[in-house]
Amino acid sequence: MRKTAISILLTLAAIAGRAQTAYDGLLFSENNYEGTARSVAMGNAFTALGGDLGSITLNPAGSAVAGYSQFTITPGLTFSASSAQGVSPYEDGSLPYFQNRMESKMTTFSLPNLGLTINWDTNRSTGLKNVTFGFIVNKSAGFDQDVYAKGMNSTTTFMGAMAVDASGIPAADLNSTNAYDYYPWDMVVGYQSGMISTFGGNEDEYVGASELVFDNGDIVLGGEIEQKYGRRVKGSKYDYVFNLGANISDFLYIGANIGMTALDYGYDEYFKEAATDPADFEIALDNGQYMYFSQMKHRYWYNADVSGIYAKVGAILTPGFGLRIGAAIQTPTTSTVVERWQYSGSTEFTSSAYNGYASSPEGEYSYIFNSPFRANLGVAYTLGNFAILSADYEYCDYSQMRFMEEYGASDYFEDLNGEIKEIFGQQNTWRFGAEVKLGALALRGGYGYSNSPEKSFKGSYRSNMSFGLGYSSKGSFYADLAVRKNTYSNEYYMPYNDYIFNEDDTIAEPVPEILITRSDWKALLTLGWRF
């Protein structure tokens, strides 16, 4: 009984603070593989190739292809770029908000690969010729992003939308000591920081600090305001793999992984509004005096730590004539998710005596998440020691994602799991790679494409192009360099909800919609030794 009661309290906290969404599941499940510089340069089309430590998270049999032990380390840099600008809601293309196109950049360092495999030669000419043991760490996703947007607005306001959303909630409840247990945290912060307040003797009707109330009941934005939106995202996902591979007669290579995933994700966003002329935002006080709105800031941050476990088996077949065929299948990943989040807000007026600030508690919630199984198929053709062509296909059905309580029940997440089935479907990923060897040097190129897992979204979701160089000495040392460009689908973001409607429920004044475009460049250098 105690365990059930605690679960109910945590559920209430999640409802009032931060509810899980279907897109959280996608964040935890998706991969955008990195690895070694060689695997990245060839588009990670390695399911049928193997031999490279970056390939072992794709196909465990890849470790058995190399007839030697090896160690690799791969530092990398990511250069991410974003642009943001408002989207016109009108046919004539006029733009009433976020008029400026803003560019943002971020540079981060990471270690996309670190690995060691030990090869044991059985000294047999047929049958089981080699056995390989390995421990490999490969990066499977990165979340670095910096977004900034700004512009002028004379019709809608963040605080006005919040005032409408809070309508019907008694002000005494929003101001109570246990308000965060029962009401959306952003609304509680908004009221307690002075972003919204009651008016005209009402107890559950609100007006934004930047709005004016007229005698006829109309509520409008007092004047022109400058709006700013900022977002910074950081984090990554890694696969830690214990690998076993076997070479059978140089014809069949098999392998198995026990994999552990570790994901850290940090999201921090803010929204600011400032009066162009505070005199336009006069607020009458009960004592007959006046104050004037100056500026506000609303902030929300969220962190997720996810750790999971899965198994993967694979095989590579070499029937001859340079042809290679590979396949692998990965079980669903069972993960423990720990989330933390917080809201805060401040409102400033021309007289600092009326300034307000509020901060929610730091929320925390944990649960179990299952990501779907994956299947990889690959085919490659080798032209002796001169060239390689390879192609990969990866399948994943994101409608199979599942949220569960820590003790295994899924009743609380029943609606969310149903929503996942409605929104998401199959994602098909294609990867292509090529390599040409010129003595000790190698030239490489690759391309990857994934469709959107959302059923309603058609077309390209994510694509990348890559190229690289390789050097192999006559001794044990080798080095590889790769550069990859990732391109992502456009994102349309609305910082607050529509709240001004006509009598027929059509939108009278559209709120801002921001178009965010994103791309990044990755540079990787692998240093390796064979022994």
C-alpha cells in the first residue's frame, strides 16, 4: 500500500509539473551513429563490412572480421548552427513578430569512440579460426543546439496567453503554499512572480502585466514590446558494448553484444518581453497610484538521465567474388529514466518596489522506458584491396515505444502509449559508403538518409554527407580523419498558445510561430594500433 501511495504522489507531481510526452520517447530511442572516423566517413554503412571498431554497435560480427587485436581512440568536434525567424501568418507575407533572422553557433568536444578488442587465434585452418573479445564505447547521438530569436510585437503577449490559460483557477489557490501540488507550475510561477494578476474584483480571471483593461471589458496589449526567445540544448547518448565474435572458416562471422546505453540531455529555454515605452503600460493600483510594466523573463529547464540495457546478435557472410552480406538484430532497450525540471519567472516595473520573482521546486520523477527493437541489413562489394562499396538498411518501428512505472505497471501511461501508436510508425534508414585505397592512403565518402518516424510527416527527416582520409603504416599504427555534415528537418515552434479569437472561434490575432533550421558539422580523428 505504501508503494502505491508514493506512486500516486509522484504521478500528481508529474501532472502538475512536467508530464511526459510521446516525443520524449523519440528522444530516448533515436540513434544518429558516430563511432570511428573511418565508419563515419563511409556513412556508417558497415553492417556487411566489419573490421572497424565503429561498426560493432551496428553488427557485433564485425569484431571477428579483423584477424588481429586493436585499440582505437577518437576525439571529435561538433560545430552546430541554427537560424530562427518568425513565420508570416498572412497571405501577403507580412511578418508581425520575430522579424529578425538570427544565427546561433555552438562548438563542443566529445569522444565518439574508444575501443579495445583482443583476438585469439585457434591455429586452425578451418572451422573456428578466431575468437574476439572486446569492449567498445561508441557515441550514438548528440543533442547540441543553440537557438536565439527576437523581434517586435504589437498584438499578442506571452503573459496574455498565460492569463487566459489560468482562467477559472482561484487566485488564492495559485498563491497557496501547496499550489505546485495541484496546478501547472508555469501558471503558479506566473502568478506568484507578477506576470499575471486578477482584475476588477474577479477571483479567477486574469490579465497579463503588459495588458490594459478597458471599461467595456476589452483586454489588449498596451503597446509595442520586444520579444526574445532562447534555447540551449546539450547532451549525448553512448553505447557501452561487451562484444564476442567468432570467425568460422573465413566464410561466416558471427557476434553478440551486451550493450548498455547512457544518455544525458539538458534543455534550458527562456522567453523575455520588454516594453518599448513603459508609459504605454499603465497599471492602476487600489491605492490610486500607478505603476508601469518594464520587462519579464520566464525560464524553464529540464534534464534527463537515461540508462538502459539491450542485446544484439549479428552475422556476416562472404560467399566469394568480393560479395559480403551482413545482418543484425537488436532487442528492445529497457531503460531507467530520471527527470528533473524547474520553472522560474521575474517581472519588473518602473518602480522596483513592485518587482516580483518566483521559482518552482525542483521536480524529479523516474520511470521505465522501453525503446523498440532494430534490424540491420547490409551488402558490400570489395574489389580486391583497391576499393569497397557498401550499402546498409536499418528498420525501427517507433510505435512500439512504451512508458511504464518503475514497478512494471503501465496504467498511468496508458493514454500516452496510445498516443505513441497514433503519432509514430516505421523509420527506414539508408546508409551508403565507398573507399578507394591508394597505397598507404585511403579516400572515403558516405551518405545517410532517414525518413521521419511521424506518420503525418512525409519526406526527409535527417540526412548526412561525409568524407574522409585514412593512413595505414607498415607497422601497427593507423590514423583516420572524417568530416560529416548533418542536416535536420525544419522545426516550427510556438512559444505560447493562440488566445485571441473571433466570435466564430477563428483566430483574431495569431501568436508567434518561429521557423528554426539546424545543421552541424562533425570532425573526427581516430588513432589506432593493431597488435
